Amino acid sequence: MVRTWLVAAIAAVVMTAGCSEDEAPPWGGGIPGGKKPPPATSPDSAAMDSGSADGAADGGSTGLDAGADSGVGCSAASPGTITVTGGSINGTLLTGSAPAVTVGVGVLLSGTITVSVARTDSCSTCTFSMITTSNWESPPTAYNCEGAVPSGTTTRVVNISKTAPSQSGDYHLIIAGRLDHSCDEVASASTGTLSWSDGNDIALWGSAAIAEATGNGLACVDWTTASGSVKALVPAAAVRIAVQ
């Protein structure tokens, strides 16, 4: 009995001595040094965790709420586009991807702008208000309300009757619209309480926003809300007025 116990003990010592520091003894469950194994993470679960973190950093994916200022960072789905498809001002036809008219200082601008408005939302009861504004007049009085545009793709004709600037240069007429906003909210680029002349008004758009609207049918711009200025996608188009 004693001899049997001694033989077993000696065999255990020999087997343990044969294990390196990084190896587990055959009876130890295969965990070197008695450490717990790291939790198993599949590539899919790692990607999901990474995606969740990115989503949190970006404010999360909350979907497009018709009344919300979604499109923060302009990463949301496009709300639609506005494109100039025809018309004429002072006898000059509006053609091409960057329509323009050359006029004299202080002359009366008279004519029409034909636009295609493509709403990509699926809310048939939501109001999409559209305005036309110049960028050489005071923002609160520079715009005309063109009314509501129905869902889907619609052709609208905008009447133009404005006095050209008194100084030469390049100016623009801008047509813009937004879902679930009134005309004055669209023109002032604000939601709720109107915020004029804060730098976000559509009549105050800079060359980059106008170029983006001309090329893409919409622009990523600053929009004023109760909680501050956010980025928003605004369907828009522009016609250049070259005053000489």
C-alpha cells in the first residue's frame, strides 16, 4: 500500500517537472499559470461592439423623424433634392447644370424658374415648404413663400420679380425647402422660434453651400434649433445672377 502511494507521488512530481512555465499540467484544465482564459469574442460580435461605439459617438442611429432636425453631421439619408430644369429671366433661358443670367446694375429681374422637387420621404401628410430668396437683400424680406410641395417628384414654376443689385458682381437666387417646416422657418434656417441674421439664413449662404446645392440638389448647412446650431441637409438649387 505504501509502495503504491510512493510510486504515484514520484510519477506526479516527474510529470509536473516536465511542464514549462507556459504549459499547463495535463490535469490542470489546460489553463497556464492558473489564469482564466480571455472571454471568447467572435469577429462578428467585435464588429457589432465597434459599430455600437461608433453609433454612440455619432449620436446613434435614430432614423429619420419627419419633425426632427435629423441629419446631424449630414450623415442621415437624403431628404430629397431640388433641381433647376428650365425657365428664363429677362429673356435668357436657364439651361445647363449651373444656370446663370447676366444683367445690368439695378434692372428689374422678371421671369420664371422651373424646378423639379423630389421628396424622398414617405410621409404623404407631412408639409414640405419651399421658398425662393435672393442673397443681396435683407433675409427677413428677401424671400417669397412658394407654398407646400406634395410627396414624390413634382415640377414647380417659380415667378421672379426682383430688382438687381446696385453694384456689379455675382449674386444668386436660391430655391430651398424642408420637411415639416414653415416658409419662414425655411428662410431663416431655424426650427420653432425664428432666428434671423444669425449667419444661418438661406439668404446668407456662402459660395460653398451654393455650389453644393447647384451640384447636388441639396446642401449640408448650419440650422438653428432651441438647443443651438446643428448640421442639416436642405434640398436647394440656385441661379447665378451676374450683374455688370
